[in-house]
Amino acid sequence: MLVCQLKIEIKPYKPDEFLNSMSSILRSIRKEKGCLDFSVYWDSEKENTYLLVGEWKTRQAMEKHFKSQNFEVLIGAARVLGQTFAMNIAEVSKTGGFELAREQIASQQRKSAEAGIAK
């Protein structure tokens, strides 16, 4: 799975316009082949800042999205309504729930203990 994050700081007095434009775009993006999810989140610590997160089944599906009209509209809205824009793409190596979280905590604790012994 691949994850694409777009962090956008919207111009003052433009958040409502941004969110209205995002609602129809997000519905269209979610229907694209290979899209697992595409959502928008509000950053509660940074005024007028939003995080758009897209999850893609394959690299090919994500790359096809980047060539789509939906992506052009999304970037156009960010350009017109936004002040700053940052994009990150990552490949997810593991997914899971609480069991995965517990596994990762235990792994880190083992590594810390081993590093303490090695000193």
C-alpha cells in the first residue's frame, strides 16, 4: 500500500471554500481504481491547515491518479486557495491494529534492552 499526504495551509477566510471544493473532488477520487481511501483532516494545532491523505493499492494506481483530472483539480484548488503546500509519498511495510502496535512496542523494548546489555 502507498500513502500520499498533502499538507495545505489555506489562505485566511478561505477554509469554507476549500472544504466545499474538496467534498466533490474526494468523492470522485475515492471511485478511482486502486484507491483504498482519500480523506481530508483538519490540523487542530495550526490554523487553516489541512492534511489530505490518499491510500493506494499499488504504485501504478497512484501514478495513474497523478495524471488524472481529479488530481489536476485538487492541485488547482490548493494553488488558488492555499498559502503553503507540501507533499509526501510513502510505502507502508506493515498494517494492523492493536496487535501490531503491541508487537512494535515489544520489539523496541527488546532492542533497547539489547543495546543496554551491549554497553
